[in-house]
Amino acid sequence: MEPVPVGEDSAAPDEQAIQTTVALEGDGTCIADARHLAGDFLTRVQAEHGLPVSQRAMDLTQLVVSELVTNARKYAPGPVLMDLRIAGDTVEVVVWDCDPVLPVARAADAGRVGQHGLEIVMAVAQGFEAQREPVGKRITARIALLDDPGGAVAGRRPL
């Protein structure tokens, strides 16, 4: 089933909110649809709003969307909402589902097959939070739009 657009929002012209929200239902194709929607959103952010978005930010955003939507579809019955918005120099990926159980990153285990999605998201995101909602939970990951000149992801410092 195709993702269903819920709405786009913008504030006053001098204080533009750039975001889009979609409801994702149906079979596993909604995961690929969500990835494409994220890429289209960031492409539109560049074209229509003139905001720079690095290729790395594009790739990481699609990876994070894929991991978060996959987890929501796998562990929660019912619909999934995905909200993408620009917040300063980051893109926020927000995924809501109806399961109130908050995800927990597992200890690193190179021998484990699968179940690395949350670890991946936390490793590439500049910010991550999981919150219970009146119904279900909301997961938010923030990804820097640009890399710094030294090649490090903006907001992170090399070790």
C-alpha cells in the first residue's frame, strides 16, 4: 500500500517550518516508500529552500528512516507515522507507532545476526530520543545536514 500524505506545514514566511508527515500502512513496501520519501524531502529542501544537504546526510537519513520504519513495522501492530522536519542544521526523523515499549540498544555482539538497527541509528545520529506517548511511542533521530570541512559529521568531533 502506498504511503498516505498527512500534511505539510509551514509557519510565517520569515519563520518557515519545513516538514512533511506521512502515514505508512500496508506491507513491507512501505519501508522502501519511506526511504524514497525521505530522499525526495531532502531534495526538495535543497531545490525549494536553498538549504545545503550533503550526500552523506541524504544517505544517512534514508538509512535511519529505513531502520526506524522497519522496527516500527516489525514490532508494532497498526499504522506508523513518519515526520521529517528541518530543525536548524539538522533533519529530524520522527517515527511514531502504537507500541508503548521503548526500544533498548543491545550490547555489541559481532556474532549476532540482525537486530542491529537501533545501534546503527544511534551511531550515525547527532541526537536520539525515545518517548512514550499517550498512545504508543515516538522515536526521534537528528542527522546533520552538512559535513564539516575536515570530513567529520557536523556536530561530532573525531576521537
